[in-house]
Amino acid sequence: MGWSEYVREVDMARPQLSEGVGRPPRLRRAGAMLTSLSAMMATTVVSGPAIAVGAGGPCTLERTGAHHSEGLDTWNTGYPRPARTVHAAMLFLSFPDSTPKVAPRRLAADHVPATTAFFRRASYGQFRLRVHAAKRWIAMPEASTSYAIERDWNAGRRAAYLRDAIAAADPSVDFGRYDIVYLVADPDAPGVDADATKVVNFEQPLRADGVELRRLVTVFEHHPPDRNVLAHETGHVFDLPDLYHRPKGGDGEGDWDTYVGDWDLMGSQFGLSPDPFGWHKWKLGWLRPRHIQCVRAAGATPHTLEPLGAPMEGGSPAADRRTRLLVVRTGPTTALAIEARGAYGNDADTCTEGVLVYRVRNDTASGDGPVEVLDGHPGTGACWNESVYPELADAPLGVGETLSARKDRVRVTVTGRTADGGWAVEVDRTPPPA
């Protein structure tokens, strides 16, 4: 499909949505109004009301107060849920100390349709991200260097940047039309730091055009940008956590990918297997209860896993009843997840195929290791010239191989392949001592 199918350009003088797109009642315009950005910004958001996600069974971990908790029994309505079409405004910010060298349309093409296509594949076609890209630059009032943009941004300078950006855009943009706002800075401005791209959350939402802005995506990427960077940041907008390990110390030197390696773009957008974990697809509503088996029985039980990224049977999740995720609840806050990964969709360039096992914790905050991939081949690695963390690139189990998660009292064995490409798996669960 062509680029124009995924991007709707917004004329800054007369912003429009695509035909037939209405504005939900909660987003009705109440007058162009911008509140002060003096409210404190934080890396967490105030807990929103919860809504039931659906029948998850006894293997569902409960959502906790941890930032971006991996619990999925309820959905935090402070975040948009990608179970429908979600509309995003992409706004381009220029600065008086630099003349842009790249047109907004070209910058938009850096991210779209790559990002929208990523989510379409990951969701089995259930979710569409519609990006409405501005045609013109929005002029910021201050030089780019005055905002001291960097990864660990001074809160006051960051507040000034966001206040100025929203104020500059407000006369020509109706924020009430959008679920997500991407603020894309001129990549050639001298004060722009590509390492500062992130989602900024607010303890107290901003208000503009009568709606609350709970978070903004600040984009400071080079042209062309890092692969999958906007998909990673958009994942945070949908309440997904960072899965990387940030090394201790001020310089950030060290290995960032020890928790999950190439698996799931919330660990690394550069990964060879960036498709979201089955746990995340369950959390976001892209996998239904029929696609998940909760393993409760003691002893060895046989199962068949369809590769996570393979197309849905019958073309839709409603028609597909093949198992894509096995879950073993191992404690009050932990579970083991088991899924098959193959060279499909977003994982077309995967290093290895097989059955992947990982541990999930619902009480561990974003960036602190809420997901840990268990290495099916400790002591070896793969794809040394391409993988972000070769030690885990060969983590999946092949036929005849076993992984023993001793502290979880679970053993996983791949016993064979099915004629249609599925993986036959035996899960041996030892009950705790009486």
C-alpha cells in the first residue's frame, strides 16, 4: 500500500480529519484554551480507572501500581487502547537558530507507513494507527539550544519546551481530534539530541482545546531515524513498559539488552525479532482468551503452539482458535509465558526460530526487568554481527530440546513439529511441596 494511505496530511490553516471520522463526546471542543504547564511532570502517571479486560482465567496476573505494570486483568483507561482506529497528530517544530533542511513530508515518511504497518501486522489487522501529518513547520519561539535537550532532561527546560510547542501549535491544531500527539523537532537544529526521544507523562494532565493531554511523544530523531523508534515510543502510549536494562552509572555505558535481547521492540527497536511478546498482544487485546492456554495441571501435559506471528486462520482472530500462548502462573506476582517464534511478519529477519520461554512480573516497573527471557542455550549465542545481544539470539528451543526453570518448578520440552508448521510442546509442572 502507498504512503498516502497511512498518512493524512493536516493543513495547518485548516486542520481536517479523514472523511467520516467523528469526535467522541469526551473530546468535544470547549474553546481554544491552553493551561499552564506548571503542573509537575513525572515518569509515572496517576493511576486511572480500571476496566475489565476480559476472561483471563487463573493465569492472569493482576495489574499493580508499578509503572506500566505487566498485569492484564484490567485496563488503565488513562491510556488509549489499540483495539480500534487511533488517530495521531504529527507536528513538526522549527527553531529560530536553524533553517530546516528536510521537508515535513519527508520526515513523516521516515516513520509512516513503517510504524503503521508494524502495528497492523502485530495486531493481525485489528488495530490501525492513522497518522495525520502536518504540511508545514510550526515555529518555536526560542532557539533550540535554549531548551538544553538531552536524554535525562532538566524538568524545567522540558516543561518550557512542551509549553512552547503546544502554545505554538494550538492556533492551528484542534487537539480534541487526536488520541496521540507526536512532536517532531527539526533534526538539523543544533540543540536537538537524538537520544532524547521519549514519551513524557504528566501527573496533572495539560488542557488544550477543552481536552486533557496526558502524555506527549517528543521525537528528536536523525533523518533517517532509528528503525522502529516511533513504534517503540507508541508502545508506551499503550501502557507497554521498557524491557531493556539500563546500566547503572551516569554515562550509560554497558549492555542494555540483557533482559530480552532481540525479542520484542520494547526491549530494543533494533532487534531482529521485534514483534511484541504474546503477553503484550494479550494485554493489548490482540490475542483473545481462545488463543491462550492456562497450564494448571501438575505433571506433564501436551500442547501445540501456532507461531505467534503467523497469519490468523480464516483471516481474523474471531475465526482463529489455534493456541499462540501458554501461561503457567508461578506465584502471586509471576508467570512463565511460552510461545513459538518464526520468520513471519515483523519477525521476518529473526535469527532463530523455536519455542521461547520468558518470565513475567507484574510488580516490576518499566525498565527494571518486568520480562526476562530464559535462555534455552546458555553459554552459546548466534548472529554475532547483527543481534543486539547474541547471547539471547538463540534463546528459543528446537525439537528435542528442554528448558528447566527450576525456581518456577516448570520444565518445557519441544517434542516435534506438526504438518502445518506448529510446535508440539510438553509442559511439566511440579507442584510446590505441601
